[in-house]
Amino acid sequence: MRDELGANIKKLLSIQREADQESITDELFKAHLRTYLELWEDITKELMENPGQLVHFEDEKTREVAAAAVVKLWSQVDTDDFYWKIMDGDVGANLVGTYVERAKKLRPTFVSVEPTSEIRRYYSEAVTAWLYGLDCAALILCWSLIESMTRHALRAKKKDVEPGPGKLERLLFAAKDIGALTDQGHRDADTVRKLRNYALHRLRPVTAEECYDAILGTRRVIEDLLPPKQTRR
């Protein structure tokens, strides 16, 4: 993925350096000003649509100046203006549309055993990520929750899985062997593991529907792994 934000910030800093030179002509200054304002608009748009991204600058001084420039940019963006630019553009429409479409698919999960606050938090954050269209983040959180609960179930039976190739697959088989995972729970957990790997390592695209199925699968796995007994709706 091309670093558009980084490229534009570099251009902006370069123009700032040239504009600060005493020998610059009025004509060149005006040309720089037009480009500067265009870049300012592009950078602000990128910051609105993709906040918090990673931008690579090898030079430490450039990183410091770039960070200061972004702080200055944000300080001059009006909050109300920011809101309406987001809501009037494709980003706002996509966010709201995605959220509504996905929220209608979800239902509460009713369980007979009280989940820990950690389980509630992980699952809630996975669902929230999925609601906002962050499928890769949702899959990572789903698998983290499944792995944590599976390890806990094995420790409760004083079982462990030796390090080495295929450890995560063996982890799920071990949980199935001790009865912590049903056949369906094992299939669901393994599907989440595979989809997480596909998304994280970009082995192949993961569809929104596959991610939704992973959310539902994670819910079933939670029902399996909640001690002391399995729950069914």
C-alpha cells in the first residue's frame, strides 16, 4: 500500500523549507502557496479518513518536524467542520451504512455461566471492530479470546501443548480431547484460526461474510469453553 500521507507530508515540509529562504521570489512564493494549500487539504482529508496510521520517515529530525506539522494541522481543524466533512463524504456514508447493516445481524448471546470481565471485553471489542468494518482486527481479537480461553481450559486439567510447528492446531485438538470443545466448537475455533492467519498475513482476502461467520463461531466457542458446563440456547 502506497504511503500517500507520508509522501504529501514530505512535499509539505519541502515547500516550507523553500518558502523560509530569504532569496525566494514573489512569483515562486505564490506558486508554493498554491501547492502548500492543496497539500494541506489533501493531508487533512487523509488524516480524517485514515487517522492513526503508520508513516515511515527514516530521519529523526524529519519525524519530529512532521509530527509537529500534524499537530498544527489538527489544531486548525474545527470539530464541527470535521464532523460534517466526514458525514457528508463517502467515509461517513460508508461507516454509517456498514454499521447499520452489520448491527442488524447481531443478537445477544445468552449463557448460563457468568463470563469474566476479560471475556466480555475481548468479545465486545471484536464485535465493535466488525461493526465498523475492521474485519482483520475483529479476527485477531476473536482468535486471541479463543486461544486464551482454550489455554485456560487446558491448564484447569493440568494439560499443556509442546512448542513447535502446528502448535495452535494441536492446542485446539487437545481442548477437544479433554471435552472442553465439542466437534462443532473445534471446527469453529479452527476456522477462526485460519481466517485470522489469512487476514493477518494477507494470504488471501477474507470476505465480510466470512468474518461475520467467525464472530458467530467465536460465540459458540465461548459457550463451549465457559466452565463448569456447556451452555446451549
